[in-house]
Amino acid sequence: MAIEPMHSTAQTMLLDGIETRYYSAGTGETVVLLHNGHAGTSSEVASSLMWHSVFGSFAAQFHVVALDRLGQGRTANPAGPELYGHDASAAHTLAFLKALGGGPFHLVGHDEGAFIAAQLAFDHPDLIASVTLVAANTLTPGSDRRSIVLSDPVLPMLSPASLRWHYEKTSCSHLAVSDVWMDEATAVASLEKTHDAVRVMADEDRYLSQQVGQWNMRRAAMHRRIHAEGLPCPTLIVWGFDDPIAPFENARYLMELLAVRQRDTELRIFNAAGHFPHWEQPAAFSRAVTSFVAQANALAAATQARRSAKQAG
């Protein structure tokens, strides 16, 4: 699918005063795509267009919706400095799902987006039909090589050269970083609101006190719930075998953590893919997620049929 058709599906809605950008196409079961990152990072940008390579194939099968998360892409920044962080981003995503209507939703989240997907599955199980966790290093109990791999960035930060360096270092091959990818990243990085968010997060070291602090607390709580209850819906873990910052061993750790309490947990590892398997292996990624969502729907239908039969009997 070319970049123009995805751009042509762009819509906006106002959520608690926040102008929110999203893309929507197709019919059927609703699959919601949650990209990586967080507002105010100085090393990279992310938006819904990170799903460009798979958006068209999903739209052919489902009602697919890709959200620009709070303060990222072309969604407005939070209303105040105290709202920069994980909790506000999760609340914004929940508000979006409720405003979207329908459901339950199949969530596909990448890294930070995967963490939010898992959190919503726990906190609002009636809203979530399944979760696909893509390179979910924010959720795994394993290690993170980000500080090592990205220790000597190209300056100035958020420049086209710095962005390209960042994405090439986190991909399996530099060839994955296409003009489409770079055009979107450069456009988002040039927005005034992007630089405003960077300044807010740098002030009083809010990145550590709010983003990292909230995430650490939520991850510890989530691990306890996973051990005690397990995720309440079918779960697919997707990982790149050649992920430079999230080693594929972390996928196994996450599988071991989740599979004990949720039997409907699957793991797919893609060869020749780094931290963005949906971009580097789009056809295989689309097939895997499409098949998984179909199986999750079949499982839900069978479960409902058994409940109905039991009530009738």
C-alpha cells in the first residue's frame, strides 16, 4: 500500500481537549495499532505511520485503526507538564477506544505500545479481545541493550542524519530504513510540538521522574498480576531474531512469564528482523497477526457457544 492511501484515511477527534490523529480503513473486526515511543524523547520520533508497511494488508481483512499516541505523531501534547508520562498516555489510549466505540478490540502494540496494550487488557478485559506484543522490551523481564547500541548518537538530535542513524542501528539492515520511513520521521521531528515536548521532559528531569518512574511501578505491578492471574485474553508475542536492542532471548523470557497462566499464548520470531519486524518483514508479520486474530475470534465464538448452551440447559 502506498503512503498516499494511508494518509488519505487520516481523521481527528477531540479527547479531553487533546486533538488526536488516527487512521482508519477497512471493515470487520477492529484491530488497533499502537506504535512505540513516548512524548518528549530526544533521540527518535514515532507515529502511526510506523505501521505503514502493514496497514494496507490489515485493512483488506479488518477494520484497522492506527493511533498517534498522546504527544506523538500529530496528536497534540498533554495539557500540562505533569501529564507527560506513561499513565497519561495509557489513559488517552483508553479514552480513544471508548470514543471509537464497538469492540472488543484486537490490540497490536510495539514496545511501549505493547505495554499499554497489556495494561488495558488487564484493567479493561471486556474491551480487549486479544493482544499482539511486538518487540515488547518494556514488558519483558529480560535485559535492554539500548544504552549500549545507541551510546554514541549522531548530533544534533532529531536531525535527519541522527534519526536515520537511530533507526538503522535498531534495525537488522540499514536497507529497511526507507524514504517513506524517513520522510515521516523528519516531518514529525520538525513539528514545533515535538520540540516543545522534548523541552518539557528535559525540565526537572521529568523523563526519569515521570516516564521511567511510572513505567517501573506499572511494570512491577503487571508482573505480579501476570504471575497471579495471567493476561485475560489470547496473546501473540512477535520478535525480531536480530533485534539489536531487545535480544530475542527476551521473547522467550516473556513467553515463559505469560504462558503459565494464559494457555492461548503464542510466540513468533522473525529471521532478518530487528526492532521493527512489522517494517522489515511486513508480509510475514501480516500473515501471523491475521491468523492469530482469526483464531482468537474463533476461540471467543466457541467459548460463547458453550456458555449459551450451558445457560439453555
